[in-house]
Amino acid sequence: METYDGMIVGEHSRETDLDVNPVRNKELTNIRSAGKDENVKLSPPRLMTLEEAIGYVASDELIEVWLHTKSIRLRKKYLDVNKRKSMSKRQKE
């Protein structure tokens, strides 16, 4: 499945959102080594029905229904990360 900016690709353990880029490799610095992530175990993707997605989606998120591929995807309302940050600041004021 192709990913794009603003697409929800996982769950964060905290209430806040975590912006990630699943396509780009992790930068290696003197603190991080290439071998650290070899044993990472990913949980399988959660397949949701439309009803489950409606109950799961937050106020700043949307549901995409793709009929030709029969898939349901969650995404942010504003795809650009900078636009999301500026809009969340406006809503807090």
C-alpha cells in the first residue's frame, strides 16, 4: 500500500500525534546504530470496518473509502504537517 503525507499509519501510545515518514530511512548518528532496529516486532495492522473507523476517528481526521480497492483509510484533515500545526494553534486560541 502506498503512503502519503497525512495518512494515519499506526497508533501512538500517548494522546498526542506523532508525525512519521515510513518511507525514509532513519538517519544514523553517533547515538543511533544501524543494528538497533533489527529485532523490532510490529503488531499486525488493525483492519477496521466502516463502523469501527467512524468510532475511532478523531475530530481532526477523515475517513477515505476506496471502492475500487475495497479499503478504508484514515487520514488527517490537513495533509501538510505545518498546516496541521498552525490549525491546531488557531483552535486552541
